[in-house]
Amino acid sequence: MRAIWTLLKVVIGLALVIPISIIVLATALGILGTLIGIAILSLKVVVLALIGYGMFRLLARLLGGPKSTPQRIESLPPVDPHYEAAMRELDRELGGTSR
């Protein structure tokens, strides 16, 4: 009788565990499939964006778009003599250098 009771408990346990495990497995596979699908979709978008960027660069180069030559930096404007005089006067009044 003890063996039959143990066997009955095992059967009841398996009757509960097997459907629940199938549901969990299906959910896990669905989530994994969704993640793989999103990864593949993002790779497609990246490849299309790179192709579009390459075509844009090619067309810009062929049609003579804006050149990317560095601009020459002009020299700084001369120092304002009034500003320098005001700074010297402040230095004398404050008793030290303010810069």
C-alpha cells in the first residue's frame, strides 16, 4: 500500500509539474524569440543606415559638396589700450596683480 501511495503522489506531482513546465518553456522561448527578432531587426536598420550614409558621402563627393578643408584662423585682434590702462590703475589701487 505504501508503494501505491508513493506512486500516486509522484503521478499527481508530475500531472501538475509537466503542464506548468510546458507553459514556462513556451514563455521562455517566446521571450528569447522576441529578443532575437529585435536583435536581427536592429542589425538590419544599422546596415541600411550605413549604406545610406555611404551613399550620401559618395554623392556629396561626386557632386562636389562642401569641402572639409580647415579654415585659416586669423590673428587675434589687438589688445585694447584703454583696457590695459584700466587694469594697471586697478593694480595700483588694489596693491597687487588682479590677473
